[in-house]
Amino acid sequence: MQEPHSRSTKGLTGSENRLSVADFLRAHRETLLEDWQQAVLEHLAGRFPPREPWLIDHLPELLSALADAVDFGPETLDARLEMAHAAARLDEGFDLGEVAQEYALLRRCILQRLEAQELRTRTGDLTRLEETLDRVVTRTMVLFWDMKQRILQTLDRMAEATLDDPDMETLLERLLTRLMESTLAVDAAAVMLLEDDALVVRAAVGLGTWQVKGQRVHLASSLAGQAAVLRQPFFIRSAATDPRVLLEPLRQQDLRALYGLPLMEGDRLLGVAYMGSRTTFTFSDADTLLFQAVAQRASAHIARTELREREREAQRQAERSLAQLDSLLDAAPVGIAFLDTQLRYLRINDVLANLNRKPMEAHKGHTLREMVRDGAADPIERALQQVLDTGQPVQDVLIEGLDTKRGGIGYWRADYFPVRTPDGVLLGVGSTVVDINDYKRAEAALQQAVDFREELLAVLGHDLRNPLHAVNASAFMLARFEGLDATSRRGVDRIRKAAARMARMINDILDFARSRLGGGIPMTPQHVNMVELCQSMLEELQVAYPERPLPLEVRGGNLEGQWDPDRVTQVLGNLVVNALQHARNDTPVVTSLTDEGPDVVMRVHNEGDPIPEHLLPRLFDPFKQSRTPDEGSKQRSLGLGLYIVHEIVQMHGGSVHVESSLELGTTFTVRWPRVPPPRGYLPP
């Protein structure tokens, strides 16, 4: 090794001071670094795409090494400095020209500062400085190029490993194998994938492969887990003895250096990769850089494999959904179709295709108007367009057309609804079409039967009046005959009661027929006293039911109004007879009238079993069954009495309701407005 030159010497004249380049480099290191950074910024100005300034990471150490080399010679340089510098620049993505340029800028900054000193340098210092810089640049270029070529060759071999599209674990093991073949210091390598809250070894090569595969380590308790959480690499000099290493096979293989780093896809953690060595306590920068390149490639393959698997699963799910949809379309007894926003058929089942008289395959891609018969296309298209415009379903659309299967006019009911993606994007319209021809025929037949029944009841009620009048008149004449014994007189009373009951039933039948066929029960309102009407009706009923008390209670002074007297007494008669049928035999049926301002309220109360709750909603319907199935001893009726009550009260503009309980009995309440509704009024 050469001895350092003296710090100052005499010049040619013997009195001139000489500048030591080594001392200059040490004294002006910070200034030179600032000059170099400014030169870099000026060099990068206007570059596209823009780039951050180069790092200064190794330059302070390099300036110190240059100073020592000027004193002791270029051969004193430590090659590890160039290696670290080349690896750092390669890791940052520099190309060879950029690495050379930063050394050229450093050389220029040093020479400019030396010129600014206006002093002559020691003999040989500038030469040694130039030799040292040349050696640094040359070795850095060679190392940079060798490392880049090594990485490219390894990546090429890794690319070959993916050509046959292997599964993820096989692919990862191939990548790790290429790493071991390119790096003699590596004796074991593995990839641990993140699963829930643990890292699981899914691929491994080298020492301890079979022992380590499948093992799990939790994120919170392992060194690899901490590296994953912190998104930072880790390094251990002696894995066999370090307590932070939780994978026992790594300890058993006497591994020394252990280096790992997280596998990332953007900000998403995929897992951790590590490499270990049995022969060295540390990895070179070149080996670390190569491993980082392998890890990046592995991360890309893991992410791509996961994406491909998600795509396959989505495709399988879509195929299952389409199979289920096809099964539903084939099995559904109704017509089903899906159309896009241009009203072109996407899917259709045989039922609806047959209604359109065209094959199912012929519909796909064709518009509604091309497939549907001319007469039905317009209303269907309007309904479908309404769904597209509003995004709301359109239901119960009646479609009429020629029924080629049965002949004549056919009827179908259609429902249309929007079809959206889970995030609400409108894809088109779905439709269901139901054949309602059988329903229409059944409805027509039922209506015909109802009309016939009501007409029959009207005719029957009218024709029964004459013979009933004869029976009633004969019974009246017999009752006046004084020679009848007690038994005969009771028989005549029964005839009169039965005739009266039949007369009420016939009146109910005729009123029912009028309400259903004639637009409502006819009314003739006039000014009457409600008390007089009710007393007269109750006296008539008392004759028919002498054994039952029928009291009348009056509350208030003004009980007059505009009502039809015959209809008022008919309502009271039906309510009292109904109460007599269902009250206990030893209890009265009480009628009360109350003055409540604009209304007169009539109440008919009896004690007995309450009306079952399930009958209350349909109590005023016609032809209902008797209240309880065990009332065989009670007198049965047509079930029209309460219906007629409801209709008459509504025609007067009033209301009727019932309250029934075991404790309070049953009470029918009728509100009679004093002022009649306008002529032609029909209840709602």
C-alpha cells in the first residue's frame, strides 16, 4: 500500500502551497453533495414523464472512499460499495445510462469546485482521482449489467414455468426453484399465503420442504406475520437459534440467514415469501434484489390466479343460475320472457313462444313487434315501454286476441317488471303471461248461474204472494170462528205465524232481487215519527211472539225525520226476529230509540251466546249460513234479513254495526239521518 503524500509541499518556486484533493473532498463533502443534487435537478428539468430526483444513498460514503483512494491508490476501494450502489439503482428502476450520468455529474461538480479554489493540486492527485472515478464507474456498470442480466434470465426462466398454465402451488414452487438455481447461497425458500388471520405455507422448495408445507403461523405471534402487518421486509442472521422463528423445520435444518418480504398487490396483502441459507449469515445485495424480483413476479401470478379463479367461480355461478332459469322456464305453466332495453327477446319459454305461433329459437334477438301478432303488439309494447320509462312494474294487463287452439276470442293476463343488476342498472324487462280463458269461461258460467238464481228468486217471490195471501186470509177467517176448540185455535195461530214469516221471507227475496237487478231497493221517504213506527211494528211482532217480552225504550224528545215508514219497520222487524232466534228463551229483546241531534239511533239488544268473531266480517252478506252448526232447533232462514237491513239503512244514508260479547250480549245499532240523501243516491 502506498504511503499518503504530505499535506502541503513547495511549488516550483519553493514557496507556493499545493491543494490536497483528498483533504478537499473531506472538507467539502456536504457542499459537493448539494452541488450534485442541484445538477441532478437541472438535468431532470423538462423530462417526460417526470421523475423524482435520484437518491443520495451511497454518495456520502463514495466521497469518503474517493478521498482515501487519492491518498492510498484506487486499489484500496471496497467493491461492496459499487455492488450496493448498483443494486440500489437497479432496484429503483434505473437504466445503465442514468447510472453513468449520475457519476458524470458528480465528476463535473468536483472539478468545478476544485477550479474555484484557484490553487494548484498536489502532483498526481487529479490523476488518482480520475483513475478512481473511472474504476468506480466501470465496476458499477459491470455489476449493474451483470445483475440486470441475471434477473432477466431468471425472469425468462420463470416465464417458461407458466406456459402450461399450472395450478397456483405448482407455479409458485417452479418460481422458487428458478430462484434457487440462480442463487447458490439459497438453500430453502417458501411462499406463505394469507388465510383469515394466519399465514399458511402453500409452496416450498429446498431444505425442510415436506415438513414446512401446510404449516400455519398467526399474524400476531410470528416474525413473518409482523412483516405482513407492517408491510416491511425482515432479516435474521441465525434462523436456527432465533426465538422469533416459529416454523420448527427451519430450526431443525440449521438455517442461518433468513430473509423475507410481504407479497403485495397494490395495497392488498397476499402473503409473505422467504429464503434461507445454511452457508451464509447474510445475503448479498444481488441475491436480495433477485429475490425481490421473484417475489414481485409471484405476487402478480398469485393475484392473476385468484382473479382467474374468481372469474371461473363467477362463470360457474352464472352457468348454475342460467341452468336454474332454463329449468324454471321449461317447467313453468305460464309464458315467461326477458327482453332488453330495445325490446329484443333475450330468453323465452315454449309456452309464450307457442302463444306467438313462432319457435322459441326464432325469438332471440328479434323485437317484440317482429314476433307478436299485429293486434296484440301495440298494448304490449306500450306496457313494456312504460316499465322502461318509469322503472316500475305494470300488472294485470288484459290481452285479447284470436285463440287458435280453441277458436274464437282468447284472453290472457300479463305482468311486466323491470330487470336490474344488483347495483340497480336497468337491463331490460321481464314478462309473465297467464292463459285465463278457462277462468273467463268459469266466470261467465258463474255469472250466468248467479243471474239465473236472482231472476228465479224474483219470479218465485212474486208468484208466491198470491197463494200466501190466500193462506193468510183463510187463517184470519178461521181465527174469528168462535166454535174452535183450544187445539184448533193453536193450529190456526201457527198457520198465521208461518204465513207472516213466509211473507217476510218473500219480501226479503224481492228486495234482494231489486237490489241486485234493479239498481237498489226503492225508497219513498216521508215525514214520520220513529216512535210510532216502532211501537206499531213491535205490537205486530208481539202477537206473533206472545211469550217473549219486546219492550221499547225512548230517550229524547225529538224522534221525527224523513224516512220510508215501510222500510223502517222492515229493518226493525228483521232485527227483532233475528234477536228472537238467537236470544235465550227467558230473556227480552229490548228496542231503544235515542235522539242524537242530526241522527236517530235505533238499538236492538238481546242476551245469549255471542256471535263468533269469524262471522262478524260477513254478517251482512246474503245467503250466509246460520251462526253455529248446532242450532238445528232454531228456525232457519235464507240469510237475507240482515243483508236487507244493511241495504235499506245505506239507502237512507245511515249505517249499521253490531257489538257482541258473552258479558254484554248482542246489540245492533242503526243510525238514521233525519235528512234523506239526494234523489238517485246509491250507497258506496
